[in-house]
Amino acid sequence: MPDYIKIVSADGKSISESDAGPFWHSLRKGLQGGALNPLHVMSQSHLQERDMLNLIKSMQENAVQENGIIKPLDYVKKEAIRLLSRIVFGQDFSNEDFVVAMNHTLHSLVRIGGFASLADAFKIGEYLPSHKQFIRELEIVGEQAANLVLPYIASKPSKNSYLHFLTSQGYGEDVIVSAILEVFSMAADSTAATTAWALAFLVREQETQEKLYREIKNVTGGNRPVQIVDLKKMSYLQAVIKETLRMKTVGPMAIPHKASKNTSLMGKKIDKGTQVMVNLYAIHHNSDVFPEPYKFMPERFLKDVNRDASLGDREKMEGSLLAFGAGMRVCAGTDIAKLIISFSIASLVNEFKWDCVSEGELPDLSEDLSFILLMKNPLEARITPRVG
């Protein structure tokens, strides 16, 4: 197991790193069946809607100071951290200092972990001074995360919180800190990055943005903010999100798996314990499944528009869209990730028209791969408040 994984997962005691045994099943059930239970998450809708109104107000104020220009990634990431904090610690969570500190910790984790993980691919990298420096820095980040979480462990957590489940199982503090850090690290950056990618596509594709705005306006009446209950009525919004996840899959190589037994694939022998990587990027850009795979076309996922399958076999494309993985180890936070992304995009398009910073200067879609697929140059856009 790579050094960086040992540091952030309490020697592999996390959902993503542990084998599918009793410990894994217990941890996943406690998260997915408890804290991430759809009814529990929906009970917090009013809090998420309140946070979004504050986010929009903050964006407006800062845009005025910056001649209408905004960098949305950090706003959306903090919004995700607020929601995740209530799921982890309880609905009464309201510590903005924690949100800021966790945002900083996650930024460091992604930055350092991306370099440290190179040693897993190139074994000689373990002996480079730079790698040892990254590991030392990662240990510091691990200590920062522990210092943020430990005070909450000492308190009496809400019964519906993930922390309550973790403490009720008698896990050690290192496992509890690792499990909580995993929730933030797997969800906050990925949802914020996907939202930023979607906004970048919408800036580049103004016709698509206006089509999405018309759908949102038809649902809200054009005179109020988007509400959580509105999202299920927005089919074009969901198509935009699916196409974004296909084009810019946040985890293009997925989370590494291991073969649980000796097997073979297409005639190639695979021994038990062999690490297996799934190239989701290749799957999502397979022209046999997705015609014109490098073109942003949300319409390919719409039943009424793509009725004749001229944009691809919709059923086949849906089955091949594996942005959150598949099978037993599919991402436990799939539903909440979709909720955060959907609500963020719908709200931001409802409130603002998104344009290039300068006319003709389209957002750069270059990629920066570390733990997740980020924009090499974080999105900057010019926002204009909608007027009806």
C-alpha cells in the first residue's frame, strides 16, 4: 500500500481502500443507509436552499468588485463542505471557521496527494527527495484534519449523523478521522469540479445555456429561486450533467480495485490481488457508443430529442455512463453528489447569465489530473444577474 494511502486512510481502514469484508460492509452501510439516506438528506433541503441564497449574494457582491468576473469553484466547494458537515456532524452544524479550514485542508490534500501518488505508478519515485518531502507534507495535512475533527468526536453527536454511527461502533479515533476525511475528500472537490466543468461548457455553448435557463424558468415561473423539489422536473438539466460527467469524468481511471480471486479477462490471466484500473475516460469517449464523443451534446440523453437514436442508442449510452462506478463498490455518495451538482448548476444559471471574461476568449478546457480531474486553469467567467 502506498505511503500516501496509509496516511489518509488509517492504514487502509476506509471505504475506498478496505477489502469488501465485514468492516467495509459496516462502514458503507453506516454512511449510505444512515447519514446519506435520501429522506435524511431531503430533510435538510431548507438549509441547503438558505446556503445557496447566501452563496449567490456573496457572488454578486464579489463580482461587483471584480468588474463582473467570478471564479465559481471555491464558492461551490464551500457549499458542498457545509452540506457534508451537517451530514457528518448533525443538522445543527454552523461552524464557518471549520468550512474554511476544511477547504484549505482538502486543497492541500489534492495538491500533495497528486504528486505523492506518482510513486505508486513509478516505484523508483519512492526514493526521490521530492517524494519524501510530499509525504512529510501529507502527514502535516493529516494532523490538520485530525485537529479539525477531534473536537467533534469528544462532543455528543446527533443520532442521525455519520459521526454518531462511527462512535457507536467503537472505532478508534484514527479510523473515525479517516472515515470523515474520506467523505469530504471524495465528495467536495468532485462535485465542485463537475459544477465548474458544466459552467465552462455552458459559457462556451450559449445556446445550451439559454435552453437550460428556459427549462428552469418554466419550472420556477421566473420569479423565485430554484428549490430542491424543482430538480426532478428538469430533464434538460439532468442531460447537461450527464454529458458533463461523460466528457469530464472526475475520476477518469476510477478508484483502483483488486481482483478478489484468480480470473481472466479476454484471455489474459489476472491473479488474485492484482490491482485493476478501469479507464472510464476511454469508455465515455468510445465512438461506437457515443457518436461524436468529443462534442458536448446533452441532447443525446433526451428521450424526446433522440427518439430516432441519431445521436446514439440512448439505452446503451445510459448503461455505459459509469462516472460513479458500478457494481457493489459504486460510489456511496452518488445520490448526494448528483443533488449538489444539480442544485448548484440550476441555481447559478437561474440567477446569472454566464459569459466569457472577454469576448471570444472561451474558457480553457485543459485538464489537470491529480486525485480528480480538475481544470488546469480554474474557470473565470463574467456573470450578469438575470432580469426575468
